[in-house]
Amino acid sequence: MRMLSSIRKPLATLLTFTAVLLSFGFSDSRLTAPQDLEVWLTSQRAISESKMFANFSPIGSKPGTILASPSKQDPNYYYYWVRDGALVMQSVLDLANHGSVRARDAMATFVRFSRDNQVQVGWNLGEPRFNVDGTVNTEPWGRPQNDGPALRALLFTRYANQLLAEGKRDVVLDGLYAPTLPADTVIKADLEFTAHHWREKCIDLWEE
């Protein structure tokens, strides 16, 4: 249990796959004992973290952008999706809560980026994706995707609670949540949108 509890979320799927292979008699000479797996996880965590941050605010993008993929052709996924971003940043928040300064800076940047997204689309927060320069993507795509704001609200609520625990109430009120209408903070806007639109049909609730 101690070992499993230490595994970061980005590695959970890979660990499950490894366990399935082992259950069918797969063996790898590099992973012959539990301590070998611990060593591998430590090494892989650094690699996964590096790859993840490579897609955060890449060169030429608006700070806070999270690339769905660096692929620009067949398929072109060189965009930011609200859904994807919220899920990726849950793992970044995990890193921040374990002392990563880089992750804490990324969280603050993502708050500003997300609020700018909201301002651009107004009340239409079900807009699914943005260009890497932060502008709304108007190309054909499945719209709306109303679970995006809810996923983002879950992320930022968790972040806000952590900041409150650190005594940073002013930071929360200034950029994350203020109980005012019209909503002018990222959590409040997402919660208001979700409360008014959760009954409506939308495109493909998070398919993963």
C-alpha cells in the first residue's frame, strides 16, 4: 500500500498495464523485484514530468496553454482543450502540493490563462478548445462541451482550498473565487455556468 500510494497519477495507467502483463507471466529482467519497480518509477516519474511540462506554455504560445499534442498534421491536435487542461493540471497540482516550485508557478499561470479564456467566450463557457495563442478556435468541432467548466471548477476549488490552508485568502478572493455577481473569478464563473447548463445536452462527456 505504501508503494501504491506514492505513485503519481500520470503513471497509474502504466502501472496497471504492467501488473496485467506480470499476471500473465510476462517478465522483464529489469523489473525482477519490488525495489526494482520503485527505482524504475522514480526514473519514469522524472521523464513523465519533463514531457508533461514540455507541453505547458510551449514557445510561441500564450502562457498557460496546454497542448493536447505537439502533432500538427494527421491529426492536428495542436490546440488547448478545456477538458484536457483541467485533467492535466490535477497532476500538476499534485506536484505543487509536494513542493514543486515549477508546478506552483504553472498553477498560477493557468488561473490567469483560464480567466482570459472565460472573458473571451462570455457566457458560452462550453466552448471546447482554443488556439495556442489563447484565441477561441472557431474551426468545426463538437460543441458545446459543457463538462469542461465543471472539470476546471473541480481543479481550481482544490487549488483554492490548498491556498486557504496556507493562509492565502487574498489570493483566492482576487483570482479564484469571489461570491459576487456577475461572476468575475474563474471558479465562480464556471460554477454559475454549470449550475445553469448541467441539464442540457452536450457533445461527448469526457470520453476517456
